[in-house]
Amino acid sequence: MTEFRPPGAQSAADPGDDAAYDAVVLAGGGARRLGGVDKPGVRVGGRALLDRVLAACAGARTTVVVADPRP
């Protein structure tokens, strides 16, 4: 698949040093297809899924997590 970029736009994979972005993480839902487990807490490669997503958003100016309250 080829990424489309208008002339002068930067690649999403390489936003550049001066790129500023915010992140919104939707971490919830009924998890019906997972048997009702706590999706943000599901461990993938030894780390909670939510921790993995937050690490991927580490460069964001602001990160907002939308979810039910958690301990």
C-alpha cells in the first residue's frame, strides 16, 4: 500500500522534529470477543496493552485516555 501525501506534507511515519500532535486513546468497551476481559490490562509480550499504546504515544504533547475509572 502506498501512502498518499499532498505536496509538501510530511510522512505520518516521519513527522519531523517540529511536529506537534496530541493523542486520544480509547481504552474500553465490553470485550465481548475477548470473553469480557479487561482489554487495557491484557498482556501482550509481557506488557499491558494500555502501556504499549501509551509508549507509542510518548511523543505526543498531550495524551488523553478515555476509559472507565481504574485502580
